[in-house]
Amino acid sequence: MTRLGPDGRRPLLRTVVGEVLRRHRREQGRTLAEVAREACVSMPYLSEVERGRKEPSSEVLAAVCDSLRIDLADLLAEVGHDLTAGRAPVLRLEQARLERAARLSPPARLSPPAPGSGGVLLLAA
């Protein structure tokens, strides 16, 4: 099970990024205007980012993180944690590829080698 938004769908990355940025700003007791001024972004734009309505560039994220005195890597780790904490682990890409291939491929029909043929039967796990 994955975290679902109020509409029953997975939240967008920009929504969770905004939530984490707002949480840090509020924990520090800082205003939107203070952080925006320090990050050299407009206050309305930062507000849109915090509400998940705008998807900030990496440069804007770095500037806001600098203003909040948090590492960009820590922000991303916290976003990842918020997306997966208390939920099923993230599906790894290789696992997803294998599952997709299994769904798309017709089941293989393998028969054991005839006795004495010296044939080899390969099994995959």
C-alpha cells in the first residue's frame, strides 16, 4: 500500500516536496517572506511551491534549502521517507521490469529433457 492523497491517488512529488519545505519553515518559526527573500524567489512563487502547485527547478530548491539551512539531499531523503514511511517498500526498478515481463510474456512451457539425452533444464527464480 502506498500513501494516497485526498483524491485516492498517489501524491505528486511536488506536493510532498512542498509539504516538507513548509514543515521546515514553520518548525524554524520563519515567515514565507523571510525565506523567499533569502532564497531570492518571489513570495507568491514560494507559496505555490509549498502548496504543491508549482514544480520548482533544482536551482530554486537549492536556494530554498540554503535559506532554510538544510541540505538538498536531506530534503529529498525526507520526501522519500514521507512517501514510504509505514507503507510497503518502494518497488525497485528491476523488480518492476521482471514483473512487467512476466505479465506480458506468455507462460513458457518447459518439458524436462528426455532421459539419457544429456539435455539441460534451466530454471529461473
